[in-house]
Amino acid sequence: SKKKGLSFEEKRARMMEIFFETKDVFQLKDLEKIAPKEKGITSMSVKEILQSLVDDGMVDTDRIGTSNYFWAFPSKALHARKRKLEELESQFAESNQKKEALQKSIEKSKIGREDTAERTALLEELAALRQKKEQLKAEIDKYRECDPDVVEEMRQTNQVAKEAANRWTDNIFSIKSWAKRKFGFEESRIDKGFGIPEDLDYID
């Protein structure tokens, strides 16, 4: 069977291993020889991988004379990942605050009144927040192979956001139940009227 190639993130992780294991300084031409032999990274992709790590602040570079040199030490990489973690946690906190505000709005809308426009807006907000959550999860996954401890902390934060989203979904189901009792609407009519997707469900 055909051997599956390395993903971009796997190549990044293996490139970082070269720096961490050797604690040495390299030129591009050195890495183009070492990476294929020791880490299975094709020489043609070394420059792109290296530049992405420089752009993310994971690898340092400096020009000495006519040559560019590259290096990276575990302490700096850990600091960069912790800084990224703090940014992600801040975004999670902001999303959670917004969800709480939306939950309060939903509770107010249940008190003997119909407000289709407001509920439609809230559903759109929920969809946007879920999309943001997926983006943040993808961002977190980029760092999975670099620092398991930091990733575990991020996953716990992600769990909090997931539980908040499920509480929000629970509120939508409560509203549907209330509307059926209050006005005798069929569930399909409620879904259609408020733009609620038929497959709306809790996040596993």
C-alpha cells in the first residue's frame, strides 16, 4: 500500500525536534540535508516549513555576513506556546461571556411573548459562536505535538466552552417546548419559523 506522507503540522513538529535534540545553529542548506535523512521531511518542503516556524516565533533567525542562520531552544518555544495559550483562553472567555448574555436574553424572551426577529438573531449568534469554537479548536490542534501539557490545559478550557454551548442548545429546546404548549405549534413549524435546523443537537 502507498505510504501516507507527513502532514504540514507533523513536518513542523519534526523540524522542531531537530533543533531541540541538537541545540545547534543551522543554515538552510544544512537542514535540507538533515531533515530528509533523519526526520523524513522532503528537502523541497524544508524552506516552507522553516519559514512558517519563523513566522510563528518558534524559530529564531539572523543574518551573519551573507548567510542566514536558524536556531530554536525549548525554553523559547514553551514561552511562545504559553503566550498563544493565553490568547486562546482570552478568546474562550470572551465567547463564554457572550453566551451568558445570550442565555439571559433567551430567558427574557420566554416570558409570554413572541419575538421572531430576536430569536433569529440569537440563533445566528449561536452559529457564529460555534464556528468560532471550531476555529479555536483547530488553532489548539496545531500545537498538539509540541507540548502535551499545554494542550491538555487548552482542551480543558475547550470543554468549558462546549458545556456552555450545550446549555445554550438546551435553552433552545426549552423554548420550543414552551412554544408548543403556549401556542399549540407543531415542532416543524417552530423550526421553520425561527430558522432552527432540524439536526440541532448537543455537542458530543
